[in-house]
Amino acid sequence: MTNEVRILIADDHPIFRSGLAQLLKTVPNFVVIAEAEDGDAALRCLQQTPFDVAILDIDMPEKDGLEVARAIAAKDIGVQVILLTMHKNEALFNAALNSGVRGYVLKDSAMADIVNAIRTVMRGEEFISPALTSYLFNRSRRLSTLENRKPALGDLTEAERRVLKLIGQYKTSTEIADELFISKRTVDRHRENIAEKLQLKGSHSVLKFALDHKDELF
């Protein structure tokens, strides 16, 4: 990478936060712009200053890392999110990926994995700590099972899948239109196409399907 990568570190443990900052400062082109000790402070920083990567501890006072990640997605803040966690918890892992988190790193391996994680998310890819790859396998397996039950999922266009994902995040048609830079009418047409292809009946059937299967789909 030739351009600077502007980094925010948010963690309520000052010794860990300082050690992580010192490590990243030794990497060419990595610039630690700010540190935060809780979720509210992290979100304020992200709203006031442009960052490329936000490294968020999942356990923080005020707002936790997952809440901050969801706020980043809702406010459409252009930053790649890496969550740090002590927990080997599959439900938490799925919630993070469903919220748009691109990196998920165990804290006990953070010093070894974090540089690779940053480089990976900056390429637009996902980085998951190797100890958690079974969770990715489980997501993939559930998707295969769902596709066997609903083969018409393969008929959805990329745009329709993006809309379905955002519906699963409780976003309205207006919010989806703003995020995807399309008209609300186009979003509504995608909703109609999704319902028709998946044979979903009823006014809230697409929302229910997206919520029921968000862990398999995304």
C-alpha cells in the first residue's frame, strides 16, 4: 500500500490500547490518528474526522463495539470496521458480520493478526481470526441448506441481494435508496421482484424472510 491508512483505536483498557498503537506506528503507511476509551468517544471521533479503519473493542462502556459498528452503518460513515473480542461466541460473530464488520479478531491474537487484518479489509476483503474459521464454515453450510430449500435465491440479482441484506438490517425503502444511491421506486421494485422470485406472500413477508435468514444470507 502506498497511501496512508488512517486508524482509530477504541478500547477501554489503556495498556492494551497503547501497546496496539505502538505496534501499528511501526508499520509503514499506518497512521494512528486517534484513540478512544469508550464507544461514545469513538463515534464522536468517527463523525468529526475521516478514518480508513476503526478498530473497536466489542466490550466498551457507553456504547460497545457492536453498537458503534451498527451506528457506523446507519450513519453511512465511510470506514472499515475491525472488532476485537475476547469471546468465542458464534451468535456475536454473526451479529458482527450482519452489521457490516469486515474484520473480527480475537484479542489474544490481536498483536499477531491485526496488521494483516487491516491490510485485508483495506483490500475490501474480510479478515477473521483463524481460530474462528469454523464460524464462517457454519454460515456457508447454512446458506447451502437454505439455497437447497429456496433454489430461487440463485435467481436474485446482485442488486436484489443487496436490498435484501439491508432489509434484514431493518432499513426502510427510503434509507436503502439513500445508501445505494437509487430511487425509492427502484427499491420497491426490487422488493416486489424478491417477493415474486422467492414466492413470498404478504405485506411483511420479505422483511420476515430477511430477518429469519440474515445469518445464512450475509
